[in-house]
Amino acid sequence: MCVKLRDVAWSRYVALGDSFTEGLDDPYPDGMGTGYRGWADLVAAHLNVEYANLAIRGRLFDAVVAEQVEPALAMQADLISFAAGGNDILRRRCDPPALMARFAKTIELFRGTGADVLVFRFANVLSRLPGNRMIGPRVRYLNQAVGEITEQSGARLVDLWSDPEYDNPALWSVDRLHLSAAGHLRTAAHVLAALDVSPPSQWWDVPGWPPPRSWAAARAADAAWAARHLAPWIKRRLTGRSSGDGIQAKRPSLRPMA
């Protein structure tokens, strides 16, 4: 079974990318599965299509392309989501114009197969992470470039950047970088909307904002976050390691969501 809309039918969906698409930090509820669920699983289940998810946490753009594009093309998908580059902009040596030139070529390749292609403007994480002076301009550049690539290629844009609800910390994991379960639900709703498919109304629901903390409590939380999440990230950068080392794609081949 597939979803048909405006004379477009999707039967095979392949998701490519990094931790955002793998589903961190949205563990399967109630023991329904192992690993992470995430917005792509939710979308595939709602569309009732065959589905593969090739995304692996920590992957840089060139690794996503080298490892995932050829397998995705071999699957002859009629719906593809591509979200990559977020890890690159956290590196000092990132060259955003060169990165987005490679991004555009990848989208052109997918569009050349006749598939519908989903691309993303990332949600605003700048208020939760250090290094905004370096990261902020890069995020804005990437988001602007993605919009231009969408217009040129005919891809479908999922614009999370323009949704102010993502300012709510409740939509984010304790690591301040990945989405929470509620964040993945809202992202899945945005994806379906970009496909002109009505999502379940509750997917748009946003939890209440956490109560404000005192200055001392906020600084203590920052220190705990730095020790638990920032320091290990820095260590991996210094040692040339990745959070995705040894991780395999959770759905390396097309199969129904069951």
C-alpha cells in the first residue's frame, strides 16, 4: 500500500543523513524496538511504504555521500530525504560555499531519478550551544543555500528554521543538540506537510516550557552539560573519533514498517 496524492504515489522511501535522521534522541517507546525511532520512522509508518534508513550518527557530509548515496540509488526509491552538513559546520575548517556546492550536486543526482526529494532548513540550536559566533553564520548560510537549491531543483523544503516552537527546550534532548521525542514528532509533522499529507494533529503538540531556573541553577546545569556532553565531543575531535564509529545503519534495506 502507498499514499497517493496529486497523482504522485510513493512506495519506497529512503532516508539519508546523520544523527538527525537516525533518530537521536527518540528511543522507541514501550519496548517496541531497539535503538532510536525518530521523525523518519514516523513518516514512513504514516505513509505505509517500504522504508530504508541509511543514516548514521556523527557522519560528515562527504561520508554520507560516499557511504549512502550509491545504496540509495540502487533501491530506486521514489521518495528520498537528505539531511547532511550539520556536523560539518561544527568543524573549524568547514567551507560552507564548497559544502553547499556538493550538496546541490547530490540533490540534482537524486532529482534526476524522478524521485521526490526532501531537504531541510535546520531548526535553531544557536541559543543552546557555545561557539555561536562561528556556528551562527554558517547555519544561516546553509539554510539560505538549501532554500535556493530547493527552488532550482524542485525538491521539497522542510523549513524547521522558521518554526519558533523549536525555541522551546522541551523539543530538545538533554544534550541540547538532538531532538527529544516531542521534537521528532513535530519534525515528522513538518515533513508530512511538505509532502502535502496531513499529519496526525497531536504531532504538532508542543510541551510546556520548562520553568525558569535561577542564575545559579542555570550555571550548574551548564557545567553538568559540559562535563557530560561537550567534553566527550571535544575529546572525539582531538582523537579523530566519531560517535558513529562501529555503528551500522539501522535499516540498511527496504522493508515495510511493521
